[in-house]
Amino acid sequence: MSASWFRERNWSISGIKENALEQLQDRNRNTVIYYPESTKNIAELLASNQGAVAVVCGGHSSSNVATWAYRSVSEAASEDDKTIILDMKNMSSVSVDNESMEVTVGGGTTFRQLAQVCSDAGGALPIGTGDTVGVCGYTMNGGLSGYFGKRLGMLGQRVVSMEIVLADGCVKNLSPTSSGEDGNLFHASLGAGSAMGVVTSLTFKMESESSFSTGGSIVVACGNKTNAEPFLKRALQFMKGSVLSTTSCSMEIVIVTDFTVIINFMFYDTFTGDARNFVQQVRDDAKACNVPILADDVNSFKTWFEAASSLWGVIAGLKGDPLVRVDHCIGTRSLPSDEALDFVIDTWVGKYLEEAPLSLVEIRSLGGVAEKGIPLPSGNVNALFFADMIVSYDGSSVSSQNKSSVMEEVHQIIVDAKKQGELMGDFSGTHSQSDDPPELLAKGDEIFGGQDKYEIIQKVKQTFDSTNRFRFHPFTHLLQL
């Protein structure tokens, strides 16, 4: 593995790993990167080689687990026992069956590719907002959709078939109707897929694009936290009283480093009111708090694709040398108490927003179809109210002292969140930092959505990968019996 490949294939680097970048040069002799072009390539490679295996798709993992794949010389059985990194970028096909409204993606497909093909077919899916995020990696870790999940569920809940290569090179084709051990493997892979094998293709059942009605944003310039706090209190009360209890629309509050607050609304085909009237309380709250509205158009998105692609340009503008990032989340299973909402405003929206100038906080309404659908082995399924912090900065422009200060504050916030009995903390496989100190990490039943699901995943891991070849899953440390 070279440092140049690592930088190319990672959207960001974990704040925990930033100081260890120079170690990458020492890993070349223990790591080899392959660029498979077919399932057959992967099956033959795994059948003829016993090395540990990591799978890289989009490179958006906040902890860089797969791209940081490493075993020391002492862990290797011989000089030829290399860690294998499968860079899936050459397996990025997308095909549509228009009659069944199903779309099939290769193991290296990204959301930009999927979204465009899905839109051309008149379909819609609950995808994430980052265009270069890998579809399979996101799905296999229980990826959620703040924009579309309440109407369309989680992406893993829409998987109708899966092709996976196991540790011995065996290829299996699985579906929701698979039974016995294969059925357990299918369901376990929708929460811990990269710990079970190499997923080479997924087929999703699309919904009609007419499931999305309209959407847009209200942007409020608060200027500082003092001005933001009273407005956020009102906005969160509106979310609690008017949005969390309905499945016909979603609301996402984004707070950026200058305390501009962007409130995104998505309205579905089940919404029967007038979108502008529905959000009038937010305008009234901004006026009452004396914070100016910079933009106001909750009907700006006319199609599912416009909404799905709305943040691509913003995300592309987040750059650093390197771009450093850590992710954390909190949430509640039911309507949050006022005390929980106060914690979000007073503590979760922290000083790091100013010291790490590319950071943001996202507060989302979930639930709906995602909550009522197939019970995926993912903590994301359990959340009705969800808040994540994306702490990010250009590594070349923030001092070492400020980096340490930011990390200390973030870790203290996580400690404080765990003391809030109502709040779930870092329960998400897609929005938590698996390379944090062990005392901060969530337990298996939290990450995988419940003790019963966690135990099944452990057993599936033992059945299909007893030697732990696929050890570069973010939470593989939880999967050993």
C-alpha cells in the first residue's frame, strides 16, 4: 500500500489516524492491492490465497478501516502471506429491469452512478447524500437516509438479491427468501457485510419517483451560538411536535461553523397539505428570535433526483491536505424529551464547530417505513430522532494544539452523552468512530440493533469466516465468539 493510493481512495482521514500517515510506507511489504473486474476474479483469488482481506468501494469510512488494512510481520504466517485489499472501482456496473423496477449494482458502484440510472428509470431509492459514497459499503453497514427513509425505508430493506464471495472462494446468491444458514448470512450481511465476505452485487427494488412530492430549504443566519440557541430550541420543538410524529415528511437541521442553520424539508406523496404553510412556524420562530432568513423555498426540489443530488456540490467543496474527520451520533427510540433536546443544543453543538472549520451538526427525523420495515441488524433502525456530528478540518491549516483540543472536547461530549439515560450513543455503523479509544465504543447489541441480532451475526461470522479473513470491518472486534 502506498500513501498516494491511500490519499486517492479516501475522501477523508480519521482524526485518530492523521498523525500515523507516515506508517503507510512501512506497510507495502505486507499489503497487496488488487483491482478485480469480476466475481470470478475474486473467487479465484480467495480460493488460492489465505491472506486477510479488506474491501474498498467508495472510501468514505470515517475510520478508514479497509484502506488502513494492516497486519504486522509477526501476524503473517509467511513472507508470502500478504493482506489483500480489493479495490472494487472496476466493478461499478449499474443495470435496470424496467418491468420489475429493480436495479442491480456492482460492488464498486457509487451513489452518483446509482442515482442517475435510478432517475432515468423513473425510480427512487433511500440513498445517502454523498455522491462518491459506495453503495454496497453503505448498505452493508445499515446505511440510513435522512431525506427519504421515512417513506422508502433503509436501503438494506430494499435488497432483493445479493451476490457474495466467501472466505474460501465460494460464491453464494442470496435473497430475503433464503433459508437456514444462507438466510442468516443474507440478513447478517445487511449490518455486517464486509465482515462476512465480498459483496459483488446487490439488487434493489425501486419505488416510483412519484413517491417524492417536493422539498427544499429555509436558511437562517444566526451568526453565533448565542443567537442560534433560542432559534434551535424552537426549531427542535417544531420537529418534535409536527414532524417526528408523521410519516408524510422529513426534516433535517444542519448547523455549520458560522452558525448558519439550514433546515431541509422533504415531502412525500402521502403529504396532503401545502408545504409552505406547513413550515410557517419556522419562519415565525426566526422572526421571534430576530435572526434573518437568507433563503426560503421549500418547493425548490421538483423531483427525487433533484433532492438526492442537492448536496453533491457542497460535499465536493470540502477539501483538505488532508481532509480530517471524525463522526459520532446520538439518538432516541421515541419522541425526545425536552432534556434530550437541551443536551443537543447546549452540548452536542459544541465549540469544535468554530475550531474545526469544516464541521457540521445534522439533526434528523427518522422512523416511518425504516422503523416498520424488515428489522435490519443495525442500530440505525431503532432511531426516531437522530443527531450526528461531523467534526472536520483541513489538516494543514489547524494547529496541533487545536487538533488536540477538538479531540478532547469531542471525546468528553461522547462521555457526557452516555450519561444521558434516554440517549443512544454511537449506535450507528455508518455514523460512529470505530477507531476511538475502547472505553468510548458502543457494544455489539447497540451497533447491530439488539442482542438477538448481535448473537446471530456472531454465529454467522463463526460459520462462514471462522479464521477471520474479513477482519477489516469497522466493528469486527465485536464479532468474535
